[in-house]
Amino acid sequence: MNFASLHPYVYLATRYSFVKGQSSSPRICYTSSIYLISEGHGILSTNGQSSRLGPGSMIYIPAGQLHEWVADSENPMVHLCCYFDWHYVEREAVFDTACPICYPPQVLQQAFVGPAFPYTLREISKVESLRIWQDLFQNFYKSGSYTNEQTFMRSLMTQRNFQTFIDYFLNCCMRKYHVIPDRRIGHMLKMIEQDLLHDAPKPLQIYYKSLNMSRGHFFELFRKSTGYSPVQYMNQFRIGLAKEDLQHTTLSITQIAEKYHFSSVHYFSRLFHQLTGQAPRQYRLHHSNTVASSPPLE
């Protein structure tokens, strides 16, 4: 999956109480699903394994995966659960509900199974603070009906709160892949980008000293979080802005170099060629979307 296409969208989020010994029956959800057991106990069977789970258990089931829940015969579980896709999937013409579940599995319509996440997420984990996760869930409770003109505004709020939840969820699940930035670096990136948009780049020590980090630790975390050194990241960011101006404005190359606080037009041109494989003038000729009565100044 292209990461640019990821835009998690929730269809149903609710609190579901099982009765003693209740089974969900073997089933396949067309969407991905996340469950938090807030009370009681039960057994999850999936992928050929059965696990007894209790309060604080967080479960992720990918779309299209066969599974069955069976509640404890004395102390049945309560689920806080949500059903979502990693990007919106249109199913309204086929299913009455926005989050269909297949019973029995052999009638599954594979074409409507939601997308997989690009990384393997742990299916069962234990949350540290049940209260925090309960609050996050309760902020985006939603019925499984399709969104229409009457429910659109409420859906916007629900999706916004769900994005907060999924951000929290992925930060907890994906540390081992080193693709989720350290939250301190994430905050720092916002500061750096705002500085680059409005002023010249600040000396790096201003950033890492504000985090009470050593230079070496800052560089290590920064590279793990972004794939770049701080200087490389700043240069990529500024060249990205310059590319937009070369395509969509008639600013001269000298003006663009000055606008983004490069020390000279020669340094800007050399760095631009290094990062794009083209000189600024070549890039403009090949990519320009502007129509000018006269060619831009060099």
C-alpha cells in the first residue's frame, strides 16, 4: 500500500457486552477491527490459536481474517470495539450496513475486503492504562449506518477523534519498525518547518538544547524518525518549497533562492541539482504550469 493513500476511516465504534458463554460464531469482518476488553474474560480463536483474554487486552484483527469470540461462562467480557478501513471502501451498493460481517466464511465476497496495513501489527497486546484507552474509544462511538447529508457534520467530528485514537494506537504498536517518530522529534519537526516557512534556519543547537538532549542523541533520534540528518531534512524541505515556486510562479531563480534563505543562488542551484538531478532552470522548463507573457528572469 502507498502510504499516501492511508487515511483510516471508522464505520462503527461501540461498547458491546456479552452474556455468559455467548459465542460470536466463526466470522470474517470485511473491515479491520480493534477490540479493548474493558471488563470480564473470554476466548479469542484465530489463526489456529485460542487465547484467554481479560481486562486491558487490546486486539487487532485485519480485514478478512476468520475469528471467533466466546465469552466466559461466569464473568463475560465487555468489548469496546471499532470497525474501520485503512482507507475508505465503497460498499453501500452491496451491503445494508457500513461494516458488514460475513457468516458463514465460505460466502465471503473477497472484492469487498478492506485493505491491509503495510506492516504486521501485533494481534494481542496489553494496555498500560485502561482508563486512557476507554476515553479514547468513547470519543468516537458511531453507529454502523452510512454517512449522509444529515450526519455528515457529526461524522467529521467522529473521524477526527478516530484519527487521534489511531495515532495513539500506531505509536504504541509500531516502535519496533522505527517508522513512528519519537514524539519529541515530531514536535521539533513542526517547529523546524514553521521556522523554515517564516525565517532562515536556526542553528541546530537551539533545537536539541530545547529538548535537553546531547547533539549525538538528537542526531540519532532525528535520523531514526525521518531517515535524514537535520540538515538533510531542512534542505529537502526548502527544495520542496522551491520546486512549487518554480512550477507555479514567475519568480526568478535568484528570488526563490533568497525567499528560502539560501546563502547564494549558486549554492541553491548546486543543491537543487544534487537533490533533483536537474538545474532549477531545467526543472522549470519541464514542469512549469504557469503561463507568462514573458519568460521568468534567471
